[in-house]
Amino acid sequence: MNAIRRLTVMPFLALFSFLLFSNNSQSQIPNIYAQVGYPVGTSSNATAYGNSIYLVQGGYTSGSNKYYSSSNATNWNIVTTTGQTTKQMNFMVFGANLFVAVGNDGTIQTSPNGATWTTRTSGTSNHLHKVYFLNSKFFAIGLNRTLLTSTSRIVTGK
């Protein structure tokens, strides 16, 4: 009689273990969508969302930075830009109603829409690798312990 009870419990434990540890429909699996208009094999440095557009900072080739925009994060178009620097841009963020991009030789550029870019003064010639918008401030970091901060809408060296 004791052996019969053990056999009855075993299938229940096996089912419970399967449901607990298996990769079932409750797992968080990302949805993969075809990206229309974004070239296959294109490298990207950063992506940001603001002012109702998604903006991807694409690769840098032949003295030109590429940007791609989308309203739905699925269909992408290359952005025709004005005022863009020939310096390599390394990262981008959105905050205070501006896209802010940082790059080599201390380059900082801002744009409200990803198309019209304005070069700002950083006060450094060190390469800037990242920029963040935290607690209503921009923080740009780069080579040789460079840390730039701004409480205004525009990142400037302090």
C-alpha cells in the first residue's frame, strides 16, 4: 500500500517540476520583428526616443555619421541631416527635449528632431564615449577621466 502512494505522487512532482522550471508560455521572450528600411549589417552606437520619434545613431563611414528615424520602431528611414559634424559620434541620449550626441575630440551636438544638429562647446578635446540624462542633468564621460555636466538643456564643459 505504501508503494502505491509513492507511485501516485511521483507523476504529480514531475509535472510540478516541469511547470516550475520549463521555458513555458509565461517566460518573457522578446518579440522579433523585421526591421524595414534599416540596412542589414549596419552597426549602431545608440538609440533614443523623444519628441515622438525613435532615433538610431548608425555607423560612421567616410567622415559621415548616419542617423535613422522611425515613428513605430519597425519602419526606418535614413535621416537627411544639416549641421552635422564630420567627427565620429559615439553615443546619444534624449533629455530636456533634445537629442544630445557626443563624439571624438570633445564633440557635442544637439538636435530637437534628429535632422538639424547644432555643435556645442564642450571645453575638452578628449574623446567623449557616453552621455546620460540623469535627474534633469546631462553627464558626458570620456577619455582621461573626463566628466562634463550640465543643468541646462545643452551639455557644456564646466
